[in-house]
Amino acid sequence: MKLEVGEIIIKDIQFGPGTEVKNGTLHINKQELEKITGADERIQSVEAFLARPGESVRILPVKDVVQPRVKVEGKGGIFPGFMAGVEQVGEGRTHVLKGAAVVTTGKIMGFQEGIIDMSGPGAQYTPFSQTQNIVLKIEPVEGIKQHEHEVVVRLAGFRAANYLGEAGKAATPDNVKTYETLPLLQQVAQYPNLPKVAYVYMLQTQGLLHNTFYYGVDVRQIVPTIMYPTEIMDGAIVSGNCVSACDKNPTYIHANNPVIEDLYAEHGKTINFLGCVITNENVTLADKERSSNMTAKLVEFMGADAVIISEEGFGNPDADLVMNCNKIEAKGIKTVLITDEYAGQDGASQSLADSTPLGDACVTAGNANEVLTMPPMDTVIGYPEVAHVIAGGWEGSLAADGSITAEIQVIIGATNELGFGKLTAKAM
Amino acid sequence: MECARIFTNNPAVGAAYPDATHWVEGNVRDVFVAVRDAVHRGARLLSHPLCGSVKPWESPYRSVWVLARQGALDFASLRLIEGAMAVSGRPWPHHAHYDASIREDYQLIDLELMKSAIKNSDK
């Protein structure tokens, strides 16, 4: 499966009469964007804002971040199972508005987290302080329950991203990257002397506000399966995960998974990248046993010499991470684990809820308990009052001047376990 | 005799599963201690004690699904409950500033994740 990704670099965003890309600026018809985003009878109102790198702007609580993309050639459409049919994606050509991001804000639960600061110390912890953000504040109709509210805001974000993505269809990309994975036996034969590496992609799937979808299917309901890595670049995996801002994978990060990006960069040079196994993180131990058994079986079946395993979330999924590691290592296949840590504010406490001596190659994306003070911003988009009860904060986290002192777990992507952020941690 | 019980301090779970609830009066730590004690008597965990990505020190409520039984110690269950306790209480927080609606949201999320566990096992 071969996909060309044409990157159209977006350096600025502006509201204007039409939606188009001109000389690196994404011009947006605000009314049309709001109308399309709000095209759901469960939505009462939508308001669009622009937030650019360096501005004194805070966005909270952030629900999801989505990158505008469009299918130019090949089967299917972006976000299959939601915005398009269920055709296989990951083939042909896709255009990306690189540098632009749709950010949805909606207060779904009372204790919402998820902060993006566009400047100041908080900005250094989130990759989305560096993107040109189209922020959509979405108000549902009265009486809607949390489950449905999450669905409404999630789909609204996809509609907005696809609407903006269309502006990239006719644009000439600044650069084009090509990614290709062959059918398994051919892929093995292509680089017979390189170590064969697979990627085990763990997805948060425990239930309310902890969902991830593959072609529209709730991943909680699947047994692990094999995926061509290019499928994610067309939005085959999307996030319905609203909890744990620092180490959840927003839809944007799924589509730009840096593990896959780096494995492709080494593909044919130092490794033979075979493809991905996607697996879930469920509530019951029986589910965890079944899924880790299946995952180990699939990577053995693929003939992998080594795998990279990335976790999503903390605590409960540590058990899935350990089971995957133990069972894959037991088959004689090397593992490298990617996680983050909750090691206490001083970094001295036990940082994972489970561990294994076989997990001797582990990369960490930082300590989510680290405390940071974020000074007040001139503008707050969203619902600033949630800072009082934000998960990752405590009573008094929001000071009278509007500054927030909280653990960095409140910041979107701060300790992202796909390595999309900039943090790590080292043993002292 | 074996029976599946939900150890919980969440009133919403108690109301949804009145016949299966093992009520624990107290905070999340008290629930974990009750579960750990049951594991020492031979109980086996059916759900992971840490539910979802809601951090255990943030939510005032926790439910753990347990196969209550007398017998040999299940070391895997003990490792998980001890691990959950180790990452949960530092320091054990107070949630006095949560208003009723925040408490209801935390109750709901704990209940829904428990429902998701039980539903997946019913299939």
C-alpha cells in the first residue's frame, strides 16, 4: 500500500470571504465554517476563533485537535466510518494543511482538563502552541447527556477539519512524502538482511470518554488486528478520548504518529518495517489477557524480530503494556516500550502501576506530575471557570489574577506517549 | 463459594447493582484496602483496580469488580492491587471543594466504566 502525502505549509490563518489557501495563508469563511460545523440538530451554537503561535491566548478545556486533510487520489475519504464510507484508506494521494489545526472546546464533564497556551511557559509543553489553530466553541442543545455530548463535539470537529481540508485539494503542495508498505511476504523479501520490526499501537478504549475508533468501530469491541501504517494518515483511527490531556492521543497525533513516521524513516536503511498491530486497553482482566495473547500471536505470525509498543494513558493500561511486553518477549521477540510517568511532584515515587523485568528497553515521555505555573492570558477561549476543578489541579489552582498552577497533566500532549511532545525523564 | 462482587464507595454503582455491591464506607483508599484484604483471603480481581484515565487521586469514587472466594492467594491480583495503591496515595487528596455536579460526573464515569466491564464479560 502506497500513499503520497502532499504537505501544504500553512504559515497564517485569516477570516475572509472565501475558504482557500493562498501563499501559505489559510483564508476561512467564518460563517460557512460555523454552519458546517454546527450541522447537527443536537448543536445549539458554534463560534469560531483563531489562535496563533505567540499570542496571549489560553484554550480550555480542549476536547480534540484535528488536522485538516483531503483525499486527492485513491479510494475512500478522510475519517472512514464517520465522514466517509468504510472503504480501505491509506493508498493514493492525500493533501495535508500542515501547520493548521482544528481545536474543539466543549465542557462535557465538570472536571475537564486540556489546556493549550499559545505563549508563555505552558506553550513550551504542548505541540499545539506551534500550530495555527482554528478553535471551535461548540454548545449543544439543553439536556444532552455526556455520552452524546462527546459524540456531537467529536463529529463537529471532523466536519470542520474536512471542510478546511477541501481547501487543500487544488493547492500545490510545498513537498510530497511517499510512504509504502508491501503485502507481508513481499515486504519481508524486500529487505531480507534487515531486522523486521512491527509496531504495537495500544489504544485507550475503556468506555465513557475513553474511546478510540478504527473505521468507525469502537476499538473496545475488536480483537487486535493488523493495519497498514498509511491507513492512519487518512484518519482511520480517531479519538473519542477526553480524559488525561497530557497522554491521550488527539486525532491530530494519530494521523501524524511519530513512531510510524520514524519507523518509515529507517525503513530500508536500518530496519524492515512490517506494519502495525492495533490493540485495545479494556477494563476487565479477561479482556486484557485475550488482547495481549492475540497481539503476541500476530507479531509472531508477521515474523517480527522486534516490536515497538506504545501505551495510551496511565494506570490501568500499564497492565496491558506489561502483558504485551511479557508475552511478546516470551516468543523471543525484542520489545521497546514507550510510556510516560506519574512519579509524584518530586519525581521520587513509583511511576507506573505495574512493571516487568522484561521491560528493559523503555522510553518515557516525561513526568506528568511536574508542577507548572501558567501566567494569565489576555484572552481565554472556552470555559475558564473549569480551571477551578481541573483534573491535575487542586483547590486554589486558579489564582485571582487568572494564572493557573497545576501539574503538567492538564496540558494537551505534554507527555504524549507516541513521543509527539518534547519531554522525557531520566533516572538520577 | 465464589461470587462476583463490586467493591465500591460509589452510590451510583450501589444503586445500579444493589445485589452485587460490597459497600465500602470511605474514600478510594478504603476501597483499595478492602479489595486487598479480600485478595489476601483468596479473592481474584475481575476488573483492573485503576479504571480509565481518571487518576485515582482525582476521583472520590472507585469500584473494583472482584470474584470473592476463599482459597489460595492469587499473586497476579495482589500485584495489581498493590501497584494501584502504590501510585494512588501521595498524598491522599481531599475532595471537599467538589460541588454536587462534579461529584455526580465522577460517579457517572466510574459507573459507566464498570458497566463497560460487565457488558464485555456478558457477551
